[in-house]
Amino acid sequence: MKSGIACCFLLSFSLAGLNLQGIHRGSVGWYPLEEEIGEAVPTGKGIGVSMIESPIGGSYQPNTSNLDFSGKTFDMKSGLSGVSEHATVVGTLFFGNTMSMAPGIDMIDVYNANLWAVGDFLKTGSAEPPAVETRRIQNHSWAGAFTREIHDIEGNRRFDYAIERDGFVAVVAMQNVTDPVPALMAHAYNAITVGKPDGQHNRGGTVFDEPGRIRPDLVSPGEGSGLFTSYSAPVVGAAAAMLLEEADRTPGLENARHRPEVIKSILMAGATKEPFPGWERSETLPVDEIFGAGRLNIYNSYRILIGGEQPPESNGYVGDSAWHLSDTSDGDSAEYFFSFNKDRETLTANLTWHRLIELDAGTNFQEVEPLVARLELRLFEADGFVLGDEVQVSIDPVNNVQHLYLENLPAGEYALRIDVINDPTPHGVRFALAWDAVPGVPPPPATYVEWRDRYLEGDGPEVAGPKADPAGDGLANLLVYALAGEPLRSNRDRLPIEGMEDVDDESYLSLTYTRPEVIEDVGYRIDASVDLLDWTEGIGEFVDQTVHDDGTVTQTWRDTEPTDHHESRFLRLTVIGEDLDGG
């Protein structure tokens, strides 16, 4: 006997456009952060930014009269132009009042990318150094190249030089194709390169200035599931603005304020691998060749930031989630000891440092020899602050990032060790280490009654019933249970992720969601409609699934009719409770 209630999640596709206002927040951990700290969620207030836009039909500036930009001040650094729809969408995701996670950003410089790369900022091909960046973040939702590789190399060196000199966070979008990495600006060492969760972006590593450096550093959804890399990058920029605001207002976080390598390391350490069942690493390729460190998660990265800066101690332990900025020299090492009294579901550690461009009198950016130190990162078992067996290693020989990731780490003592293998810099190398150890959780309950008793024991039906919404996130308990969520926190990050599946040169809408692997009293169904009135039930075609160690399974289902067969098409996930006692 069925309970008579069903919960749905809706995905729509329309040739007239997509209404996906702020939907990326549910995929990057913003809702759990809001649930945990409420009005204290940083908004990027006080963080000035620059956006560099490729001109489309000669126009590069966003529509400043857009209501999402009310109260914001723009400086068109490359002169006035017509309105660019691309720049407008990027701006709404970066600092828009409703679309962005960082609506507090209100001072924006805007550049034409063609002019930014030469006279307006980088000054490539000239004898002058780059202009000084007074803003805290640059967003680059464009890609390109000069006509000569020597200028591409110079442009990236100038970019790294400016990032190190001025201390701004630089976010760079990949292209929406699987071709090799573009020359500008993804070959820079000191920027954060961003791809899409569907993996449809450049890959294969850099091709000059030390070939084989993995790109992107991480991925992020943009408008919806990350339809374009241009829209993924500003979401990462908004996350960086949130972290910078928190660092500005919180004592003890001073070293995160103007050191972009700290923000980069925290974002990469906080990135989640869960959406990517095929995510893999090796000792010499420590991040995934397609998804980098994983998908942006501002909840994880915020926890790492506020965990504080924790230097290593010879006879002391560091916390589960924290970071450290330090200088060290050739042959040095640093050890960070941990003591876990319970198993850890995951342990992630990320190490990054900058490429340095040091100019002597009479030396230009084409002639200078860049200085890139080589650092390695290892995890050891430990006993009484003495290192034991090696557990995992990150020894990428060409990149300026090392990354460790372990699942199901048993309780005990451990240590991270950084080794400086080679440091060609005259003053020592500065590095940023960030780590996040997540406690293990029991497998999800197999029945609604077990789930209710675990999380809502003693509560009446107005709180514990299948239709109740104790978290106030708009999701009924039945849907939260069916998606392996918890009722007293926001679960919008567990909503299905919309996407596209290509089969025989046709594109189909798809839904990907995570559910308990074993569940006895809920059924799942994919329905489709062209008008939101009449629904065809149970049309979903299974694509694939991945079983996780935590007792959940991630499944992808697609539509049975291609998108180009309809002007509009809608999918919904329906879950139906059966024999829910106590509902």
C-alpha cells in the first residue's frame, strides 16, 4: 500500500531560455553554510574586483542598468562600449544582487580582454611592467592567444608577475571544448583555472612553459550545471570573495587576505570528489586530469579558512581543518601532526606555491628565467610525533600544486610532511598548505522509520512526518530521506544535478542524484512533460551508477526523447513512499 504522497524535483529545458536563478548554490555547498551560520554568511562585502571580457561585436561591458547590478559602481577601464550579454551573465554570477553568492561586491573594474592583454594592463610586448591591480580578484571568462608563441609565454609570465606582486586572486576559465589548453591565460602558474562539472573543457595539460601541468585546478557549476566555463569561473570568483571578506573581518586570518596562494589552496582542498565517480589521482598526477581537485564547495573551504592558520609544532597536533602559509628553503621540510580518535571519511590536503618572475636591470619578460621551486607532499602514519610508514605521496614533477586525497582513513596518528626538493629562488619559497579531515558517518537508514528515529526521535508528525520540512529549505522529509539527506540542515545541495547526455549525435536531458544504496520503502521515477501540465511517467532511461563506500549510490537517468524534438522539455524526479509507518 502506498502512502499517497510523492515529492518531485523539476528540470526544464526551453529554447526560449533557462530560468536557473542562483541554482549553482545548491551544488557548491552554499546552503549548508547558510544553514550553519545564518546571516553571518560572507557576501564579498568590501572586496573590489575586475572582470576581463572578450569583446563581442566590439562590446565588452555588462548591462549596468540591470537590476541585479543596482547599487554597484563600474569603471570601464577600456573605454565605453555597447552592452555584452556575455559580460552581463558573467557579472550576475560574479557579483549580482540575486544570482551571485557574493552580492556584497560593489566596486567593479571592467576591461576589454584584447586591450587588457597589451596596453591597458599586461603591456605585453612593451618594456613596461604590468599595471598595478588595486582590486582583490580578477575574473577571466575568455581565452585566446597572440599570433606568436613568444608573446603567449611573455603574457603568462607578466600575469604571474602581477599576481605575485599585487596579491590578487586570478580566476581563469577554460574553453568549452576538449582541445588542448589555451595559451592565454590557463598556462599561468599562479592563477586558479576552472572547468565544468560535465568535463567538456580543455584537457591534456599545458603545452609550453613546462608542458604537462594539469588543467583545470577545479570545476564549478555556473548557470545551472555549468553550461559554459565562462559562467563557472565567476562562481569561483564569488567564492574567493566570500573567503576574502571573512579573512578581512576575522582576527588571526591576516595571511589569507593578500596571499592568493592561500585562497587557491583552500579552494582546492575544499573541492569535493563525490560528483565524479571516476575521479583519480597518482603520485605524479595528483589531481584528476579532467576534474582537477574536484567540484567547488564553499562550505568545505569556509570551514578550512575559519579553522585558522595553524603552524606545525614538534610536539603538538594541528586541527582537522586548517591552513598554513610559510617560507622555507632548499632542503628544508615541515611536519604537521594529526590525532584522529575516530575514522575519517576523507582527508584532503593541498599544497601550492607561486612561480616567481624576478627582473634584473635590463632584463625583459621574454628573456628572464622564471623561478619555480619543486616541493613534495607526503602523508605518514605517526606514533608519538615520530614518522612511521608512508601512506600517500604527491610528487608532481612539473606543477606548482601537490594534492593528497584519501577515503576511509582509520583513527590514529598521522603526519603531513612538506619537502623542498629544489628551490632556485634567492629568498626561499613561500607555500600555502590547506587540509580538511572529514569525520566518518554511518550508512543511511534503509527505512523511513529508521531515518526518523536517527534524526527526529521524539518529534511529532508536524516535524517528523514525511510531508514536514523541519529545515525550512522547501524539501519535505520524504524527499530528504530518499536523497540520503539529514532533516535538520538544508539539503538543497543534494538535489539532482541536471545535465545533458549525448547518444548517437543526439542530446538528451538527464538527472543525476545520490540515494541510499539500500532503501526498502521508497520508489524513484523519472517523468517528462512539454508543458508542465501533462506528464509521461516513468520514461527515464538508466545511464550509469556508482556505488560509494558510505552506503549511497549515485545514478544518472536520461530522457528518452532528444532535446531538439521539442521547443520545451521538462524532467522531474518523483519519489513515492510506500508503507511509511508513523507518517
